Amino acid sequence: MLLLIPGPVQTRPEVRAAAARDYAPWDNDFRVVYASIRERVLAIAGGVPGEHATLPLQGCGHFLVEATVRSFIPPGGKLLIAQNGSYADRAVRLATEAGRTVVALPGPDTRPVTGEEIATALAADPAISHVLIIHHETGSGIVNDPEAVGAAVRAAGRRLIMDSVSAFGALPFSLADHPECDAVLFTSGKCLEGLPGIGFCVARIDRLMAGAGQAGSWTFDLADVYQHALRSGWGSFRFTPPVQALAAFDVALDLYAAEGGQPARHARYAENVRTLHEGVTALGLTPYLERRHQGPVIVTVHQPSDPAFALQPFVDALKARGVLISNFHNTKVPTFRVGCIGAVTPEDIRGAVAAIGGALEDLGVRRREAA
């Protein structure tokens, strides 16, 4: 089965094999592995030793978003969220329910937020301390440019939190080049092609410790994660971790380096997207985004207008042909999305395009323009 969802992703056999044994997370041999993972992640993020630290947390990306908001913004503090997609909508809810004050900057999920829009919103409200952006919106596929947003945040003297859950490791970003960025966060099961189960926040130590004690949650207190590492060592956990996922992630990082790191990973994904975008267009389908706004992670496609089309039967027909995609959409109009990340090649994508065409034929879908 070819898994084409934007995470958890299809993984290499070597990655899966690393999870097929039992580990003791506090064993001294595994402490070395865990400490090394933190150092390797710091380097990928462009972090500066002594200025930035890798702060792992068990769970999914939403856990990291809430933990980061709680750890860097005090209760009642105000943050601006560029709300141009479903994952930004979720960030608004997470921050609001954590007791922080959200200023939403609404926009369509078909284009990135601009630096000018961020600058205008910040100028209108001096009480906003932070801007939170979703680097890649997994609902539609747009990329919010951290260079444009970061420049606006820096010029306004504010701080940036970047949710890079579905982009980290593929899209370029370096903390060393973004002094305005307090934290970048991501998970193990996306563009670094590990198994799901653990998230990482790479954060400025000074900014983190300035807010120590304000999280209001022991579990989600990233300052406590850092302080625990200082007390017990960088290879020690506060609570029981998904240790098999970490062992697999260590192998995934080896494969990432062997492929050529971020530039090579981005190039492969971008070619996957190009192949898929051209392929579905040739089938008469309509991509959701203009090509200039299309990111390298997923291609979202308008559902056909033909009444013979329904999403779940289409997903089932594709699955019968050996391709598995998401059976839901996160856009305001009906779409389906096909992931292009993971251990997937352009040849795999060409096979998926053929399977999409076959599934449409199976369902009798003739009219394929947007509904």
C-alpha cells in the first residue's frame, strides 16, 4: 500500500525495523541516543548551542502548539495568529482555551499571509507580544513565508512562534537567521520521515526562562523540560517517552543526512508535487491552489462536479488500487488531498496518478471540473 497522506508518512523499512524491539528509555545506552537526537535536531533547525535548546514532548503537533503558547506567552497575554487555514483555526482554539488572548488575522486558505498584513496588524495593537504562523497549512498546501513574516515581526520589535509541524526538514529555515523567533516546532512523523509519537520545540533559552512558571500545566511546561535536562542530563526524560518512535527517529535522521539534508529532501518532495499537480490536471481535475502558492507537502484538488463522485467511495476505490489518501478535507469547499511527503518518489506519484484515473473510471466520474 502506498501511503499518501501528510503524516504519519510512509517510512523506510530501516525506520520501521528500529521500532521492532523493546528499549528501556532510562538505560544509559539509550540516553546517549536521545541526547544525540536533541543535538541533531538543533543543527537542522539552525539553532546555536548555548542560545537554543531542543525540548521534546510526547504527543502530536497540537500538544507542542499548546505547550509553546503556554510557555512563551503569559496568561492573558496577547498573540496574533495569521488565520488562513484549518490548522491556524486550531491554534486559535488551543491558545484561547489556554487562557491567552488571540487577535486573529483572517485570510483565505489559498494564499500566504503577507509581511504587510502582519505589520499593519501589529501597528494597530501594541499589546500583541507574539505572532504565531503555520509554516505550511496542511489543509490546503500553502506556505506562509517566514522570511516575509519574520522581517515584519522583527521590525515591530515583537516575537515569532513558528508551527512548522508539516514543513520542518523540507522547507528552509534557520533560527540563527531569525533572532525574532522564540520557537520553531515540529513532529517526528512528517518531513523527517520518522514514526509518529513525539514532538520537538527548538527554542531560545533566554526567552523560555523569562517565562518560567507561567505555563499553568506541568505536562506542557517547556521550561520544566529544559530544567529537567539541566538537572538530569540531556539524555533523560521527565516522563515515559514513546521510546520505539525515538529509536526509529534516530534511524530516520541517519537517512535524512545520507539523502543530503533539507535541500535534497525539498527537491524530492517538490518533484513529487510537480508530478502530481501535472498529473491530476491532465486527468481533468482542478488543483485547489494556484501553482505559485503550491507548497511541497500536499496537493489539494477540488472534488469533481459529477454526481457520481463521493469522497469515501473514491478513497475506497483508490485503496483497492493500492493507494491510500485522507478521507476528509479541511477546506471550506469540497476537496481531496494527496500527500507528497514520506519515503515516496516521483515514480510512486506517477503510479498514484494512474490509480486516481482508474478510481474515477471505476466510479463513473466523467465531469471532473470543480464542483
